[in-house]
Amino acid sequence: MSFNPAKCKTICLSTKKVPPQRKYVFCGAELEQVDSISYLRVILNDNLKWSNYVSSISGKASKVLGMIKRNLWNCSKKVKETAYTAIVRPKLEYACAAWDPYLQRDINSLERVQRKAARFCTNGHHPTASVTDMIQELGWQTLEQRRKFFRLTLLYKMSHDLVDIDVDSYPSRHNESRTRGSHNFKYTQYRATKNAYFDSYFPRTIREWNALPAAIVESDSLVRFQSGLCDYQVAIRKCVRRVCSFIFYLFSCLPIVINLAILF
């Protein structure tokens, strides 16, 4: 078997300001060192950030969405929604459990594509129209929420031996004596000093996994786990909206309270 060293590259994954430099020779040729490289269609950066990959897939998805807009502009909402969920959204979610970004600018870049799709599906092109209301009308989750769902689902599969991944080689089970507010599938949380590692798959997902109720984590089937997880996420979002509404109400009442305090 012969190899072509011209097609081989090296990449140094490091968060140091001055990463170590090494020279590698393969088949008598020195290999080129690059800043980013594609592995199974996912672009890996030497700084362990996902900005290049997010920018790449956002651009590709936007082009496909533009093609759909030009060809399906006169179709019904159902047809437009089906075209988006079948053609565009998979490009934004390929292997997303592994590369779920943590930088807000990358999260916004992905969400921007879905918000454009929501305007297209609902014909809400007025500049003052609320895109958030459109997404709720369509019944879509944000892409960030969907990526979290996929990450937790993958950890459930690993915990219950539904995928061929040796989970004991990665996270370790956390044995604790208390039973209230706990479950039998808790893992030891990783300690991290770098954001790239702190928000990588296992440290990030284990924190969210350990916080799930036992009734969801200990589900006897994947379908029940996913159903319970969806209901739990909906309940959390409703609770957050109620808290935000209450805080907004308090701030709106604050000037009245101050005026009354001045008068009396």
C-alpha cells in the first residue's frame, strides 16, 4: 500500500498563546501544519473553537434556504416548513452533539438562519413583526435547545448501552449516599480551567444530566426518555418566562412606588 504525503496534514490542538511547534516526516516528506482541518465533514480548529465550522455551515444553509425561497415562494406554509426541516436544518445539526458551540456569536449565527426561515414560512416579512412569535406559532424549538436535547439523548444511550461506546472509559459514575433529588446514573463532574474544555461534550452534558429528575434519567426506553425530556424542557421554559414577566412587572411598578414614597 502506498501513501501520498501531500494529502496528509498535521494540526496542533492547543489553547496556549505560543503552541508547541513540531515537525513530522512521513514517507520522506515533511508534513504541512495547518490551523484547521476537516474530519468527517466537521472542521476542527487548532484553538478548539467552532467559529470557522459554524460560519461554514451557516453560509451553506443560508444558500440552500435562498434556493428554497426562490422556488417555493408561492407554496403553502406546510410545504415551506417541510422543506426547511428536511433540507436546511439538517445542515445546521449534523453531528451537533459533538460540536455544540458555547460562544454567543456562534449561537446567534446559527439561530439567524432559522429566524430567516421562520419569516419565510409564515410570510412575516414586516420589519416590526416578532420572529419569536413566528417560531412559537410554528412550534419550533431554538437550535440551541435542540442541540442540548441531542447531547442528553446521546448520554442516555451511552448510559443504557444503546450505542457501542464504552462509557466507563470516559466519565465515571458518582456514588453518593443521599437519595433525595438524586438518581442512579449520576456522573462525576469534570473540573476545568479552560472554557474550551468546560463547555466540551462530557463536562457540559454531565452538568445538565446530573440535574435531570430521576424519573426522566431512569426511563426504561429511549422513547419515554425523549418524551419526558421534552416535557421537562417545556416546563423549564414556562417557568423562566413567568419569572421574567414577574421581574418586568416589578420594574414597571418601581416608579410608582418611588413616587408614593416621596409623597408620604
